[in-house]
Amino acid sequence: MTLRAFVSRRVVTREGVRPAAILVEGERVRELVAPEEVPAQADSRDFGEVAILPGLVDSHVHINDPGRADWEGFETAGRAAAAGGYTLLVDMPLNCLPATTTVEALGAKRAAAKDRCRVDWTAWGGVVADNQNDIEPLAKAGVSGFKCFLVHPGIDGFTMVTEGQLRAALPHVARTGLPLLVHAELPGPIDRATQELADADWSCYPTYLKSRPEEAELSAIRLLLSLCREYKFRLHIVHLCASQALPELRGARSEGLAVTVETCPHYLHIAGETIPKGATLFKCAPPIRSRDNREKLWQGLRDGIIDLVATDHSPCPLEMKGLAEGNFKTAWGGIASLSVALPVVYSEARARGFTLTDIARWMAEAPAQLAGCDKRKGRIAAGYDADFVMFAPEDEFEVSRDRLYYRHTVSPYLGEKLHGLVKATYLRGKEVFKEGGFSDEVTGREYRC
């Protein structure tokens, strides 16, 4: 078996950034050595000052396949992921047809993905109103955990759960030992706010922002923390936006509750005050909030209350974004960002004194831990898959359609200048992306824990 060496002056490990050579045999990392210790027989490639990060893991992506591949699909999602430095995607159970709420539906997803994804993938199962008896079979069949909504998800076919339905599901979830990922907004505050805004101008972003008040997130998180105490399950809060929840989440950690938290690139980069009238490309739920809120989320990352950054890549056909109408009430809520999430986050992180080690922890190691893939994914270390991102931190580029690679090439980031360029992505030792081009071979496969 050929021994290969990937050499850089900036190899990003859990312990920090240092000059190193990554020795690879087959699909795995054998060991890290000093650059001068590369064995003579190794096939060596020196990347110079280009940093080598672990392949990124996106634990929150909507591939929408099977059934809605016209929204995205494994082919285009995998392409955008490879271009963005991601080597493992964890697919959400909704927006696909059928939703991943039964073992049979998981089988349909596996059939849809076969030989079509350029990066590795795995799946979350869904918890909906009436599938309590499917939860443990889904865990045995290989899902990484479960996702539920406490508010209407914006689409039929994947029901929200009430507190009573959640209580019926939680003993099953707890027995699996897998995490429950929750869209933490309660409908009451949203319904009341929306009624008060019935005659408002829904082309104005502040109207939409008022319709999803922070109280919806806060009340949901309080409920979930109470249930976590009672049922002893692993709770994960997806796409946290309400910074007011951070003190209570810190308290839950101090109490010893099994709670983890994510936020998203758009919440860390965009300020609600800057969103133009009618610019529905910026619509997501929970909504992007104020500049001050954004800075508090960054402090949450600094303090370790927020564990990871996931994209919530949620694409749709262009007509569903309602770009011509500019109506925030009726437009689809979702921001697609797989191919640019790394430079978006890095551009903001570097300005606040964070390092590539922080990026690797937020966008590779912690998401891999959440999804139970951390024995082989998320780090550059002996025994791990040879998943790498060759990343040039000092390079700048302007976001253009030809850099997006996902199915519908629109983005709120178009025209922005970002720091950090993905030069190449390696999946289990094979180059799957290099500066605008892709390997002819599609080598992605399902990750089985």
C-alpha cells in the first residue's frame, strides 16, 4: 500500500496549528510527523503555507432527496459540500418525500444516495406527532439521532410535536442514547405577534423579525431544559439565534444537563439592520436578529456555551423564495450556504481574534461528536479518515454564482468579499475538489457508526 505524505506549515489539530506531515495509508491517517521526518519511500506533496484542516462536518443540511431533488439532491449537495470543504453531511429528515420517520423511509433515502454523493453522508431520523414506535427501530437501522419541531416546519408531511406528543416520544429517544435535535420555537408567541402584524408591510424585514419574537425561542428552550431534567435525554438546540437564551443554557451546562447548542453562519455574519426591503433571500427561521445579538452569539462561542456552527443549508426552487414579490410572509425560509460557509465564518472569526483551531472545533470536531461520527471524522489524527481541506486563509475572493455549485445558485452572500479560499478537498485520501473542478469518480458513501 502506497504511503503518502501531506505536508504543510499549518496543519490544524486539536492541539493547535503547526508544521507537520500527515502520513496516509489507504483511507486513513497513519500518524503525524515533523516535515523533516517524512519517510523516503512516501509519495509526498508539500502545500507550503496553505493550511490543512480536517474535513468539515455539516450536521444540519437539507438535501431533500428522495422526492424533492428539484430542490437540491445528493448530486448537487455533494458537489457544493466538496467545494466548501465538507466531507460529511448529516441530512435532515424533512423536505424529502417520504420524510425519514420510518425504517422504510430511511431505506428509500439510502437508495436515492447510492453512487450519487461526492462526500460521505449519514441521516437524522424524524420525531413527529405519531411515530413514537418508529424511534427505536430507526436507531437500530442506523440514524445518528432525531430531529423534531415545536412549531410548524413550513411544509406539510413532517408534523410539529406538542408537549404531550414530545413526552410520549422522549422515553424512546432516551433509550436510544442518541441526541434529539429540536427546532426550538413555540407557536404561541409567533401566532400572537403575527396577528398583531396582520396589516403591516410584509416587504419590510422588521415586520418579519417582529413576527418571530425572541420569546418564541426562550419559552421553547425553557420547556426543553425542563424535559431534559425529567427524561434524561441528550438535547441539542439547532440554529440558536436568541442570545437572551445563553445565560439559561450556561446554567443548564453547570447543572450537568446533556445539552449542546449550534448556531449558523448567517447569524454570525449578517445583522438584521442591514437587510433591504423585499430581500427575501435573507429569510430564515428563527430570523436573523440585530447586530448586538450577533455579537452576543460570538461571545457564546467564545464562552463555550455554543458548541458548533452548522449551515442549516435549506434550498428550494427559486420561485418559492418569492424574489419578485419580496414578501417575507409568504417566501420560503431558508439560506443555502454549503459552498461558502467556511469563508463566511472564517471572515468573521479572524476579525474577532479566533484561530483556525477554533474553526476546526466548531465546524468539524463538534458536529462529528454530535452525530456519533467522531471516531473517524472531524479531526486530523492517527486512525481517522484522511479527510482534509486545503484552505488559504489570506486569500480573498468575491462570492459569485459560479462558486456556489448547489442546484439553485442564489445567495444573500453574492457580491461579498470574503477571506479564506478552499483550494482542495480530500475525502478518505482522494481529491474530490480542486479550485473549481471535481473528480470524475463519485466516492461518497453512507457513514455507519
